[in-house]
Amino acid sequence: MSADPRPLAIALMGPTASGKTALALDWAQRYGGEIVSVDSALVYRGLDIGSAKPSAEEQARVPHHLIDLRQPWQPYSAAEFAVDARRALDQIAARGRLPILAGGTGLYFHALLQGLAPMPEADPGVRAQLAAEAGQRGWAALHAELTALDPEAAARIHATDAQRIQRALEVYRLSGRRISDWRREAAGAPRLPYRVLKLVLAPTDRAVLHARIAQRFDAMLAGGFLDEVRALRGLPELQAHPRPLDLPALRAVGYRQAWEFLDGEGGAQALAEFRDRGIYATRQLAKRQLTWLRGQLDARWFDPAADAQALERAAALFIGGSRHAHRKA
């Protein structure tokens, strides 16, 4: 039987704070790779500290792709990501290097690896109407509306996930068809023509992940996260926006909580409460990410601490004797 001629790619997946960035950097340097970010917050300029964006020094060590593509007030969809990521993979492979997909945005991974149905594009008018309804009735009420219209989608979308609730209802109002039906049509779409090794980094002990989340959030605060959000609040485009917290960029975990804290700018107690809410929101994000990852039946799971050697073997066996092996960045 002839060898599989498709180029290789590695997908490092996992919940936030699980160590994907550090491992992607290490492997990219050792195996001659370039990193393709699969993170919906990293596409926005100015969201650096709170998104744990790779530093300028890290980006200088290893080429990174799909970072800083948009301003915080500009839209960016999963469909656009799939096109941009495919182009980046093809360019990396053409240079004889190894694409390493690293991130935790499940919808982006799905769009690239499985494809998306050509559902209606975003409509600012419908989105504004839904945002206004949410302001009056709350997102939980809109989630209940979605449950009546599309129980399959509602079961998959958390009642507090405003962005996905809005998108599901938007698609229905624009097309009269459920978003679940659109996605089923994508099941027959051509798959990405790469051999992809899907690896999930997830500590077996959830308490370890929670501790990492808290430590990283505290490091962000010490690194100037609130000053970063103050700078965002000062941007004329965001000041002019009627509902800035409805923008996808500011729905990124931590940013909404920081924005709301700065609306009040209280004392030490308010700061402590903000810290607690930020850590809680990040833990909830990790929980949603883990739920999505459990549906990736072809992915292999590793505890990044306990299974470090097995993780290394998995990569080495996959890359094997290919031209990527042992090439320096």
C-alpha cells in the first residue's frame, strides 16, 4: 500500500491555560514548524494581555499566523477563519515546514477541519434587534426561544453564550431554517486535505487546571490587564458604539468583567470581586471547551504533566522520518 501523500499538520487543542502555547512553541522550534492560532480572541489587535497572546519575543522565535487580523470593533467569522487558516496551512506546507494549529476555539477548529455550510452572512440590523431584545428580556429568554425553534442547537449552546445564541437566532430569522439543519449539510463537505494529528492537552485533575487559571489571571492583572482594557475603552470607535460589550472581541473571557469593573472603579473589595468573577468566567469557558473536545472522537488526550513522555512519542511517531523531523526553525 502506498504511503499517504497528504502533508502533515498537528492540532494542539485543549481548554484555556492547559499549556498549548508553550508546547506549540517548543515543537515548532524542534520540528521546523509554524504556528497557526486557533483562538477567536487573538485575531483582535489590542487584546494582548487578557488573551494571553504570544509575546513579541515568542512571535519572533517562531512564525505565527492569524494573530492581530482585526480591530476590536470589526467582525470576523468562523468561515473567514477557515479560509485564512487554509491559506496559511498551504503556504507553510509549500515551504516544507510543519503547520501546528494551536488554540481552544472549537468553532474555528470545526470550520477548518470539518467545514461549514454556506449559511447566511451576519446581518447588522438583525443582530442589533437581537441585542436590543436581550437587553430587555435577557439572553436566557432568547435561549428559551431558541430551544423552541431548534432544540438541537439549544442543547449544544449554553444559556449564557450570548454570541452563539445570537448567531443561531439570526440564521433562523434570515433564512427561516434552523442552524442545526445548515450544519448537517456541511457534513458532506470535502475534508481538509491534510493528515492531522489531533492532540488534546487537559490535566486529569480539574483542580490543577483551576489553579493554573487563577495563577494566569493574577499574572495578567500584575502585567497590566486593567490598563489594557482602559486603553480599549478610550478608543473612539468603541466609545461611539452603542453596545460595546456586544462586540465579539469584548465577549472574550475576562474583558467583559474588566470593562464592567472599570464602569464602577470601586475599591479593594470591588477589585477582589472582579478577580473572582474573571476567574469564574474563565473556568466556565474551560468547562465549555472540555465539553466540545469530548465530542472529538479522533483526538488523543494527554495530561501535559503526567503524560509528557507519551505526548512526545505521539508527535515523534506521527512526524516520523518526514522531512520535518529535527529541522530547526
